[in-house]
Amino acid sequence: MSGLMALQGAKWGAMVKSLLGVWTAAALALLTAYSASAATGGGATARVLVAMDPADEGAGLLPIMVSSRELSGFLSGPVVILPSLDLRDAMRASRTQENDVIVAPAHVTASAIAHGYELVAVSGGEERYVLVGETDITNVAGLKDRTVYFPLEDSLRSYVGRSLITSGGIPLRAVRVRYAESSIAGLMSLGGQRVQATVAEEGEWKKWEEANPGKSKVLATSRGLPAGFGVTVRTSATPALKKAVLQWVTTTPNILPGVRRFRAAANAGPFDYVASLGIFTPNELDGVKRVTAAQALELASRGAQLIDVRTEREFNARHARGAVLVPYAEKSYKEPQFDGALDAFAGLSKLDKDRPIVFMCNGPECWKSYKASHAAHASGFRDVYWLRGGVPEWVRSELPTEP
């Protein structure tokens, strides 16, 4: 039965992704048309990213539920809404300001707030997450060499789960992490031979425990963090757009599957904890000098190599003038004790070890430049610099960019 369910889930996931692809292509076509209209006096187009965790109930309905009609009416202007079940890309977009509005889970909202967006509304209250293990496991350290089930790597549950493990005193590489596209399957798998622990919402686990007494125990509990979704608008957006967005989300029911209505919220404080959940890189890196964007520019003027380790798509969208693209393909965990053997950074061997070198990516949450700097230092580069603030800091500092 479980094999049949997995097959059905895979087919449903493929269908949803296909539908999202068609929807996004249509939305981008509308954006192009609206942009042309704007160029001839038709007004600027508001671009809205609506991101949802594919492991959440009802996520498959996102492409057919979300609509720009109501927001366009409030704004009296063109709007394009881009639905997405790709949380990794949503995290990337939260740092680039390519969208005017972002509607997303708490960890994407926290990243957006840190990169030039302001909070205007939320859909939920507060919730806690629990790291749950089989009854023979006494504490988090007991997970060493055990298998832990998490939903998709970039889901909020996985962010919280990884943080609970590392704060429990063991690195992620000490456990075997298994990712899959389901939030409830982790609890259902406990008691078998393949999975010994998982992460779940506290309320979700309590219901499970009532129905399955004695099968699991709580190893760690998170602090309270924002439940549901947050709505952020670019800080530089017009007052008219901010007002229209607030009207849209607080008066329009069922904007998202399972979300009846949003309420106004301006206090971003509750998202501070979310932003600390293993998302950010350390402040320092042994053997590497951390620099600001202005210092990186000065180093470049004296002959240092500016190396952008993001993807080609991100680089082509916007990069520091004079930077060279040398992508870092990341598969290791986002932690200081990462296993670099899992990653790919072939371009490093083609760079000049005798010239100072500066690595950058998408800001403090992006681990690629951290890992690239570490790799360069370990490979014998003499002067390695790390722009932890990355391209977002470069842009905020109004330094020259291309294209």
C-alpha cells in the first residue's frame, strides 16, 4: 500500500509541477505584455510572488486558486502573480527584490524582511515544532548514526528540525537525513526500520501520540514562531501599492489553499527567531578575511579577483561589475562542519592563487561563498576575502553592477 501511495504521490507531484510551469509561463507572458503597456503609459506592473510548501495540505491547488483580479482592482493597475512550490527559489528571490510583494511561509518572510521588505500582514498565530524520536532514544545526541525524516530540504519544518539537531550538540552530518515531499509521513514512518526520528508541528504530534501512544517521544522543542504565511512588500514600494496589498489580503477570502484570511501586522519581531534557525552563515571564517562591499570594491581596484559563486541565472540577472562567474554547486549541509567532498567547485583550480580573491553570493543566508572561501583557503590561496553580505550588500551600497 505504501508503494502505491508513493507512486500516486509522485504522479500528483509531477502533474502539479507541470501545471505550475504552464501557469508561470502564462504569468511571465502577461508580465511582458503589462511591461510593454507600462512603457507606453499604461502604469507599472506589480509583481507578486506567492510561495507555498509543496508538503503542505492543499499545495496542489495553489496554481488554480491564486488570482490577481482582486489586487488589480484595489490597485487600479496591472498585477502579475507568480505561484511557486519551489521554496529554494523563493528564498533566492527574497534576497533580490525582483518582486514587489512576497506571500510565503515564515522562513521566506524572515529572509525578505532582512533584504528590503516590510511586513504588512500574517495569516496565523504562533506554533512550536518538536523533534520526535523513537522511545529508546534518550536525547538529541542519541540520534547519531540514526535516520531522521524531514520534508523537502527548504521547507520550514526542515529548517527547524536541522536547527534543533545542531543546537542539541551534534552536527547534521552525524545523522542520516532523508528528505521527501510529505510532512505527515515522518510520523507515520516511526516504529519501522528506516526512520527513527522526524520533525512535526507540536499540535500535529500530540494528535498522533493520542492515536499511537507509546511509539514516540519529544527530544527537543522549538520556541514559538509565526504560523501560516507572511505578506511583505518592498520598503521602496509606493504607498498606493502597500495600501492595495493590505486591502487585498485582509478582505479577500481563500487567497491560498487552507488560508481563510490574513490580518494586518507590522511587528516583524516574531520573525527574528525564524531568521536564526541555522539559516545564517557564521560571522567569521578561520584563515579568511571578512570584508564589506566597499572594501571588496577597493580590493578589486587594486587587482583582486571578484568571484561570484551563484548560479548562471542569478549572475546574468545582476552582478557586481567586474565579477567573474565561478558557480559553486552545493549539496553539503549548510553548517560550519560541512563536507566539501559532496560539493562541486571545479572552477577554483582555474583561478590564480597568487592574486587576492573575494568570494560573494546572495548574502548572509547563502552558504556558497562561505564554502568557496573555505575551499580556496584549504587549497593554498594566499589572500582570501569573504563578502558575507554578498550581492545584496553590494546593491544596497549602490556600487556599480551589470548588466
